Amino acid sequence: MDTPERTPEITVVLPVYNEAGSLPTLIPELTAVLRALGREYEIIAVDDGSDDESVAVLRRLQEQEPRLRIVQFRRNFGQTAAFAAGFDYARGEIIVTLDADGQNDPADIPKLLRTLEEGNYDLVNGWRQNRKEPFLTRKLPSMLANRLIARASDIHLHDRGCSLKVMRRDLVAQMHLYGELHRFIPEVAAQIGARVGEVPVNDRPRRAGKSKYGALSRTPRVLLDLLTISFLLSYSSRPMQLFGLGGMLSGALGGGILLYLAGMKIAHGLLGGVEAFREYRIGTSPWLMLAVLLVVLGAQFVVLGLLGEIMTRTYYEAQNKPIYAVRRVYEKAADAPQSPQENPH
């Protein structure tokens, strides 16, 4: 068997959070699929602050699979941070991602790899078929969210919730994930000009443990993420065009109302004389208050746009800062913890 020191061609990134029951079945299954490919590979399991026996289980599995590397977080940072850490530690030219709960079928990996290479894609996303989930609480919200995101981002995928993806290393190196952007990896990839494909994949029932999401708990977060990704895709590098436009429209509407009120008062003075001019009061009119509010709001939007421009410039010029903190890395070859600074990436 080849030693894990050899440069892998394929890296599998596996975010893990309280999956001690699924890992003993998933890792051998994943290993069998990867060995059958006949390529050098590695598996990076990123433990996202699990409070069960996940790390201990992974350490035992590492005895049978020396290509398994374990990145252990100090606490729970979220799935986006787990993906980001896996990407940072990956050494393969092709990156594969999938969930650790066993619902993604490793047998679909060769199909995604063929599509990536034969279709000249940069990223291939899985499209789960015959999903084993309740329709009203899981499938329907997912369908609606996919359609909304497709309209907002112009990336037409059927299933954005599938973690089974295959992508090229050069693409991963150009993506910066933070917040909850793991749900929008295809959109982030498309933002930098990547070619995105989709392949139907098998969806299996969870074999152990329970889902980390409630029935409808993701809906508000998906809607907020939709606003985020829409902004990132359209205005992340030019916020003034969004906020400035809103400010100009608000200010123009407020100014128009003020001009109308002033014109009406002048017209009453011209037609009815001084008395009519004095009697026509606009100081207590709700329209005056609305106009002033719109003008002030417009000014605030313009200032917000300017601040956004400054922050954008600062972001692009600042050094990259990791969104996670690693406790240790277990390498089977050395059988000793590795600090983050020793990682080649």
C-alpha cells in the first residue's frame, strides 16, 4: 500500500460534527471507492468541535486507513469553517466534499469525477434523487429556496443542499468562504467565472444519529443567505451602486414632495393673496414629515454606500484571516499532532 506521504491526486473533505455512529461505516465505504479509482488520494476529516466520540472513532479508523488526516477544531465553528479548513489543508488537484452522516453515497464520486473531466467543468454539484425526507417540512422549502436562489444568482441548479461536490484545486484556491456560504459554493464559484455542472446522485437515509437541523429551522437563514449571496454576486465590489441608487431615489422622491408642497403654497398666495398664503399651512402636514424623512434617509444611504466602498477597499487590500482555529492535526505517518503552521497550505 502506498504511503500517505505521496502527493495525492484527490482530496476528500469530510466535515464532522457528532457523527461517531456513522463514521465506522462511511470511512471504509469511502476508502473502497477511492482505492478502486486507482489514483492517489487522501481523506481530510474536519472535526467541528464534536462533543461525542467522533475524534476517538476517527483515530481508530486511522489505523486501518493511513491516508485519513484529522483536523480538530477547538470548538464548533460551523460547516462553512469546516469546509474552509479542509480546503486549506487539502493537497490534491481535485477536491471532493460530502457529508459525514452517510446520506451522500461515495459510489457516486466516480460519476462526478468523469463529468468534471470530460465536461471540462470547474465544479460539479450533486443533485439528490428520491430524497428520503418529509415533503412539507424539508423538500418543499428546499425547492422554493432553490428557485429563489436561481432567480437571484442566475445559477440554475436543482439542489443546492447537496454536499457531494467535486471541484478543481485552482478554483478552491480562489474561493473565500465565511459566514454560511457553504450553502452557496456554486454561486461563489460562478462569481469568479467557474463552469458549474450538475449530476444526479443517490440519496440515502441516515444510518445513525440525528439531523443537526430542525424541520423549518433553516428557512429564515436561507432567506437571509439569499440576500447575502445576491449582494455578493451583484454589488460586493461596488456597494455605492446599490446604496447610492437607493439614496438618490429616496432623496429625489422626498425633494419632489417638498417642491410640490412649496409650489402649492405659492400657488395659493398668487391666487388668493397674502391671507390665503398665510392660511395654507404645510408645517403640520404629514406629507412634509414624509418628505423630510425621505431626504434624510437618502443622505444616510449615500453615506452608507461611501462607507461600504471604504470597507470593500480595505477588505481587498487586507491580509487573509482564517475563520477557524485548529487545536491539532493527526497524521498517521508521523503519529503526532501537527500545528497549523506546519501545514503546507
